[in-house]
Amino acid sequence: MKRTLFLTALLIISLAFQSLKAQKREADFNFDWKFTLLDDTKIPSQIPFEDEAWREVRLPHDWSVEFSFDEKMEGCTGYLAGGVGVYQKHFKTATDKNKKSTFILFDGVYNNATFWLNGKRLGENPYGYSPVYFDLTPFLKEKGEDNVLTVHVDHSRYADSRWYTGSGIYRNVKLITVDKLHIPIWGTFVTTPQVSADEATV
């Protein structure tokens, strides 16, 4: 009985420790974003933008729900327009990038999104339902210096689904900081290489 209690307590402590480690690895990156709508669908050449006049938003954010309903729109859009929007976030480098690696994870951006850090293009994600992450480390400034993360979202082709999708960074964003030697994001998984009617190897 004592052994069972000891093992249970050890398991609880271990789980709590792992939870603290996970919290340290991932930081909520939903606050203090700037946002504006654009009239032009062209990808801008000057990044980052001057954003002093932009409004502040907290993610997740959907700009389509802020429009008025329009009966001329398609029903699949919820009778709301799409458009083109840009988000920017200013933040300081929190760690020594020679000792740590920093990633940004977007759980969902709808859609046709392009990403930059300090004017350096990180990549694209055209599909609005899939998460995407980028390694920020090569483009981060030195510890304590300011960075600007820019996200351009083109949902001008708004009637592109059979149900309402919304527009913008509509899911959570996380900043992930790890040691140089680390398990990659989505680097752990479970397989069942052998399965029979009697047993399986997991």
C-alpha cells in the first residue's frame, strides 16, 4: 500500500513538473497585435509597415464578423465580406539566440497568409485550416532588441468554402523557445508497426 502511494505521489510530481516545463517552452502570443485592412491584394514590398495608426487587437481575431450583413453576399460566407488584412506584433528578443531556438506557431490563419520577421520572409500558408510554424531564430535581433512580426492575409476570394470560415488569425498563436538540441515541434508520435488479431505493438 505504501509503495502504491509513493508511486502515485511520484507520478503526480512528475506530471506537475512536465506541465511547468511545457508552460516554459510555450508562451501565449495572442496579445498586443496591430491590425488594419488593405484595399490592394498585392503583396507589399516594404515590410514591416508603419503601424502607429492601426488598431490593437487580441487574437484570435476575425475581421469579417465586424462587417454588416449583406444579402448580396453568398450564404457560405454568412453574408459577410472577406478582404485583405495585415497584422503586426512588436516584441523584444527574450533569449540569447546563440543558445536557444525560437519558433512561432500559428494554429490557424484564414487564408492565403504570408509571414515575415523584421522584413525577412518566413514563408506562406495558403490553406486556412492547417497550423503552420516557422523558425524565427535566424532573423531575430539580439537579446533585448525589438522585432516586428508581420502577417499578410488575403481572403479577397471569400466564397471559398461551403460554410463560414471568417477572415484573419482566428486561432491561437504561440511563441516556442527551446534549447538548440530539442525535440522538434510535432516531433513525437505514436505508431503501431505490428497488429494482429491477438496483439499489437505500440
